[in-house]
Amino acid sequence: MKRLILLLVLPILACAGPTTTSLPPTPSIVPATQTSIPPTAIPDTPTATNIPATDTPPAASSFPDPSAYNWGPVVSGLERPVDLQPDGSGRLFIIEKVGRIRIFQNGQLIEQPFLDIDDRVGSFGNEQGLLGLAFHPQYAQNGRFFVNYTDTNGDDVIARFQVSSDPNAADPNSEVRLLAVPDPFPNHNGGVLAFGPDGYLYAGMGDGGAAGDPFGNAQKTDVLLGKILRLDVDSAEPYAVPSDNPFGNEVWVYGLRNPWRMSFDRATGDLYIGDVGQGAWEEIDFLPAGTGAGTNFGWDHREGAHDYEGGGPAGMVDPIAEYSHPEGGCSVTGGYVYRGAMTEWTGIYLYGDYCTGLIWGLVQVNGGWQEQQLFDVNFTITSFGQDETGEVYALSDNGNIYRLLHR
């Protein structure tokens, strides 16, 4: 295992946070103004989208020999890429942290950005910037997509945009803010977005930053920081709170420090979350499809499966996998369950560490979890991505994107 000699930081590092002698007040929630349909106009049974197939292929029962595979570069010349998402057209959309979304099409990186909002994105801190992207499940029909970014005030913003008449260009003036959550510190912004099998938009929010969650935000169910949020973006303008959210607000699960990348397994609907640790343990959290409302993952009572401040309510849920800093690095980057053409990888969840470039595999076999370190790459891992065929990619701060390939 290579030793950590790199002190780079990116929007995902498990940093201790800035030293301060006077903490700002506990942040409040500033939702966008609701118009048109009131937020109470919520269907009792939402229309489900992207429902997992009933003929899900069985997961691999063992890990392939990693020496037969490598991460081959497919895109270069990017500026701090932190997310990669397909839209269903064969194109890949890549977030550059400074405030741009680029398109990779037919083996080429298109020079003109799909969206450029660097005028409103605050990327002054290493963990700030344009951080997450999700296309509406009916994007081909409605042209709507959603982003998560920190604005020039340092607030965490979830916003909706619209594609223009040119399919390779979004309208930067079409922005509709869903939420703007005040964030007291520049680190721990989360930023990941994903549509679930239920058709709702899920958003990962960091605990607000500094060290040790000084305001206890992650354990407060009336505060949006340190959570996974769940929004109905179809039944109200700009959104509604789903009627089955457990606390009567946007919060779906809580007790997270800095969820850096989460994903739904496209075949099963299971949810995987990579949550960045404080100073000792990095973790992968898991919710089986159709479950999880109100789950408490334990931060800041727990760091991984270990006491941090100790105490806490009953029922806190430990991760399905963790690694310590001495054995694995500094900051977990959550990934995806492989569903591509190399069937020997089917059902294996791939995730890594930003600093060391270590990549692990995790798979559920006979009700238990098996884990194995598989790769030790020579680049930092800012994010993973998955295309519409189920192939998995790794993004790096060096400006490159790599794909898992057979040698």
C-alpha cells in the first residue's frame, strides 16, 4: 500500500476544519419561495420511475482477478472534474468544480460547456463549487436537470435548469432555486444528487463543516445539514415534501458527516452512501430498496462503527464497510454497483479513497458482505461515474477520467 505523501484537498477530504474561537449561529433553512401548486398538493402514491427490473442478474459470488483489469483513460483536459452523469442519449455530462458542465460525446470532449454558471458558484474553498448533477427521469421529454452547488455566499444550493433548443446547451437563465441552505463553514458541503426508484430527488448534505460537528447539526432532524434529503420535484413548484418523509420536512435519513457520492443500484434500487470520516474511519452506508426512512447513521455519536462522542439514541445504524486512515488513506469516495458488459463484475459495488487511490469492491453474498481491496491507482479519486450501459468510471483531480477495462 502506498503511503500518503499527498496533502491535496478537494471537496471531499476528511479535514479537521478551520479553527475558530467564535462560532456563528446554528444555520437555518431558507427554502425557495413556493409558487403555483402548494406544497401540500402531494399524491398519496407517487408515480414510480426507473423501477428495478424483476430479472436482476445474480451478483458475483467472488471478486475477479484485478490484475486482468485496469482503469484506462478516456477523457483528459478537464478542470477538477467531480461528477459524471448520463442523460440517456449516449452522452456523458461531466461537472467541472469551478462551475461548468462539459459534454463527452462520440469519444470527444466538446469545447463549449453545456452549462457555465461560474458567475454564481462560489469555489473559493477547496470543498466548495459545483458538486452534483442529476437529470430528471423524463429529461428527454421535459429537458429538466438539477444541480447542487455552493453559491458566492457559501450557501448550499439545489437548483433546477432547463436545456435550450440546442441539446448541447442549457439555458443559464432558466435557474429555479429549490433550496438555499446557509452553511456556517466552507467544508462538508456534500453535494451529490440522485433520483431514486420512487421518482423522488435525493440530495446529500454535509454537516456544515469545522471539526466534530460543533452545532450537532447531523443529529437535529429539523436542520437540513448532515442529511440525505428527499424532494418531490413534480407535484409542486419548485418542489413538495413527500407525504411519507419521516419528519414532515425534507429530511429522509440523518446522522451523516459529509456524504461524498451516493448511488442507487440501477438493478435493485438499493442505496449506497460514502460518508467521509473525521480523523480515523471512513465508511460505506447502505439502505435496501424501499427501506430507510428516518435512519440514523450515528454521526457525531459514532464515526464509522466506533464511538466518537459516544452516547446517542438507540437504533443507530453502523456502516456495512469501513477502513481506517492508517490502512486506507484520508477520505472515502462513494461509487457505483457495476452493471456493465463484464458480467464477472456484476453486482460488485466499487468505491475508493481520494488520497491514496485505493479502490475496493463490496458485494452481498448469502446475506453477508464481502469486501476486497482491488486496485491501487496512481491518481486521486474525486468521484466515480456510471454510464447508461452500467460501465463504471473514476474521475481524478488531475483532469482525467478513467474507465474500468479488461486488459
